[in-house]
Amino acid sequence: MPKIDVLLQGSPLRTDVGVVGFCTVVLIVGEKRTLVDVGHVGRRTALLAALEQRGLTPEDIDQTVMSHAHWDHSQNYDLFRHAPMLVHQSERKYAHHPHKNDWATPAWTGAMIEFQPDILEIDEGYEIEPGVRVIHTPGHSPGSISILVETDSGLAAISGDVLHYSNVALTRKNPLVFWNDKQATQSIDRIVELADVIYPGHDRPFRVANGDIEYLEPTKLTIVGVSPDMPGVTFDTNPRPAWVMPGIEEQTPESIK
């Protein structure tokens, strides 16, 4: 059966002066080596180091998957230009004409995608390899996809930002919606009902057991440059409030050019 290896752990870390945006980067090892999401350029050296620790280089990756085109998940695909990049057709189209209020999809996103020489548009039901398939889970963005992997521990879902964090599996509310709020909730429900184990976009892998979150890995993060006793530094542990992009009602499948 395919194996899932977390190269870079996602983190919910954020600040009041900007988004840190550490997404989960996952390697699926089966008949092929498939990399799901690649993170932003601030994690480039960490991504290369994670590959090196496994005796791999970017050239050893057979194909990549873009869960969605937001900046924090997608800036390192140029490391893998030799490999086909799989992306949902709606995500690719929308990236060329994002909504003016969509701060997660800068106007250059379409050009970034097209820099890849080998792009494969995929949709619901696409089989990456036996035991690894794609489902369309829109809402956070129009072409968000999740990858379902049959593993020894049951069915795993690599969700991207369909589920940012583990608590989304309990609240059933996406904290950041750039496309369609109703679809975002439907996609969350679908993943939670299907998957035995979830690899969220910005958190550790987990399962839901008796209504509680059970993490499968310890947190791996060292924060440098600040300390709790530093003047002006405060820590806020409140949950992230839900946000829906202004103007979201202007968007329909027909509005994607």
C-alpha cells in the first residue's frame, strides 16, 4: 500500500502583523513518489533539507499535486519543473483572474502556474496510482482538491485547506473562505465522513475519536528571535475567527474565465 510521509509539518502559527503560512508538505510513496503541496519560498531550504534527510533530491519526485493555488502552498513548484504538476482545472483558470479581494491569490499566481512546463488538469475521481485518488473539495477556493490514500491505517485524506486545523473537523467551519461558504462546509463534512486519518493544511495529522481530536505526531517547531519575556511580545491562544471574503457572492462557476 502507499505510504504517507510528512516532509514539513503544517502549523497554525500566525501573528497580528502578517501570516506565517507554514503549510503541510506530504510525500506519497507508492509506485511513484508524489509530492502534495510545496510551501512558500520561506520554507524552501527546509523542504530541500527534508528531501535530503530521506536521501532524495527534487529530481527524485515523479509528480506534484497542487491542492490549491494559494501563495503559502505553491511557491516552490519551480524546484520540480521536470515533473508533471496536477491541478484542478477550475483552480488553474481562476488563478489567472482572481477576485480583487482574494489576498491569497495574487495577480501573478496564474503566471506562476504556467511556468511549469508539464501541467495536467484533473478532477473528481482521477487516480494518481492504485490506492491514491483525487476528490474535488471546493469552497476555500474553487478548485481545491483533496487526495485520498488507502493505507495500512485506513483511508487517509490529505486535505489542503479544506481543513486548515484539527478543530475544523469539530466546528465544521472553514476559517478562511475565498470562494463559497456553503461548499466549504460541505467539503469539510465530506472529508470528515470519509477519512480515518486527516492530514490538514496547517496542522499535524490527526483522527477524530469519540468526538475528540487525537494527534498522530508531536509538534515539531522551534521559534527563534522572540521570547515570552520580550517587551511587546504577547501570545493569543484564541481560535481564529471565521472570515469570508467580501464580494464572494459575485463569484460563480460561470465567472471563472
